[in-house]
Amino acid sequence: MPLGPFTLVALYLTSWWIVLFTILPLGSSKQVEAPPTDGSQWGAPANPQLKKKFITTTWVAAIVWAFIVFIVWTGWMPLPDFSRGPAL
């Protein structure tokens, strides 16, 4: 098995964060049209919808993770064997 449990979890968390930063700007409307009066920053989204974006990030990251694990396990993208030490 080329991927251990720690590697699988680390791979999922890495892909989750990358997908999150990809999804965060989608559907955001800035407060430029109606300037805020509550002291918030004018470039911040009026309604960030973070719960919806976190849920979307979770299932999209699961699909990306499954694809990466599939291509590693099938051998399309082989991992180097680090168990033998450095190659000289």
C-alpha cells in the first residue's frame, strides 16, 4: 500500500484547504454598492455564506482526494520509494 493513514489524512487536509481558498471568492458581493455603517471594511463580503462554502469545500475536496488516491494506487503517478535511503 503506497499511502499510509497519516499520508491519506494529510493529503485530504491539504486538498481541503486548497479547495477552500478556491471556493471562498465565489458568489461574494462586496459592500461597495452600499457602504457599511457598522464599522466593517468596505471590501468585505456583505454575506460570506461560510457554512455553505465549508460544506461545498468538504465534498469537492473529497472528490479531489479520491481522484488523487486513485491515480497513486493505480500507478499512474508512482511515488518514490524513500525506504531505501538516498540514491547516490
